[in-house]
Amino acid sequence: MSDSYETLKIEDRGAARVVTIDRPAALNALNPQVVAELSRVVEALEHQIDAGDWSVRGLILTGAGKAFVAGADIAAMVDMDRDQAMAFASQGHAVGEMLANLKVPTIAAVNGFALGGGCELALSCDFIIASEKAKFGQPEVKLGVIPGFGGTQRLSRRVGASRALELCITGDMIRADEALRIGLANRVVAPEALLETCLGIVEVVAGMGPLAVAEAKRVIHEGAALPLAAANQLEVEAFAGLFDSADQSEGMQAFLAKRPAVFTGE
């Protein structure tokens, strides 16, 4: 991976690409540079996969130091006008969509504070694995604004409108165990087990058919916005479409032969 990122550290660990937001002195607060560099990382992986290189089977996003991301950088926002705020929010939504649409799973390894834009960034990932020390919140109302990177929408879709409304209008911060209880986090683990847990998930996924994983992710995300009948039809078409792939043939032949499948993403 390129080392040309000023705010990120990138490392490939087995089948996982680990992206660490590296501004610990600012609690990894999001500014336009961080968001732009995140976009570059995700876009580069997207191009790699589209070129047929499936060596990376999952992206893990985490933060340096004691925070995942403690929010957007207030110093970078305080003097923004309406147009600049619109551009910054659109930039944040764009990277969220890129994470959601990536053909491999994205995992937020939330090691500490995930507040404001940090909570929204985590919500853009497929899974949220939280350290016992993690804390979540959407405190933007305390600053006279609302979440601008998808918090009102992604949060309500994950935990329900009532829970999302409570968090967004009170600005309350919740601990990892409460995040797990309401469905915001998928798992809560000891701090020292956080990264290994995420790497383990990617290793499990790496043994599955990559095209099937990509289609499962796409159909679940797209189907969530459709009526049930249309969503079911989307599933039927994706299921049938995979029978044109070499991976489907390999997977089923391997099962019948009682041997491990060797998938190629073709």
C-alpha cells in the first residue's frame, strides 16, 4: 500500500486491510483531509477488486490512541458557511456510501469514543465490533446542528426511529454494553481482543465465495429499501445469476467431493 496518506495508516493483515485514522492528538477528529483520504483508500480497494484481485477480503477501520473518531473537527467547521457545510456533509456521505457499497465486508473496530461523525462512520460499516471501553453518541445538537454524515438515517435504520431520535435530540453518550443491547454494535469484546476479533471475522469470510459475499451484501442493502416482494425478487435474480459463475460450480463440486473449495472470484 502507498504511504502517501498523512492522516491514515494502512496495513494488510492476512486477508484484511486495516485502516487506522491516525490523529490521536485530535482524538482522530474528521476534517476534509481525513475524509478525502478515506475516500481514496476505499476507492483504491474498489478498483483492485474490480480488476479481479480478491486478495483483500475485508476492510477494518479503527482509530489510533483512545478514540475511534471523537467527531468532526469543530475547528475546521466553526467558520463554514452554508455552502461549505453542504460540501463537507456531502463529502462525508460519499465516503459512507463507498463503504456501504464496497464488495467486501467493512468492519468498524471501535476502540474508544465514536461520537458524531465517528459514530456515523462506524454506522457506514457492515459490522461494528466494540471494545468494552467504546462509547457512542450523536451530540451534534449540543453544537446547534444535527448529524450531517448520515447519522439520522443510518442510525434509525439500525436501531429504530425511536432510539435514534432519543440519541440525536438528547446528545446522550452510551457505553458499549448499551450499544450492543439496542443493536448498534454487533459484538463487545475486551480491548486487547478487538483487532484479533475483527481479523478473525475477515478470515472466516475469506473462506467463502467472494462473489456470493458481494451479492449477499448488495441484496441485503438494496432490499432494505424495497417492498418485500420486490426485495425477494432481487434475491431470486442474484441467486440465479451466481449460477453463471465458476465459483458456484467449484463450491458445489467441492461440497460433493468433501474437499475445501478453492474460489477465484470468477
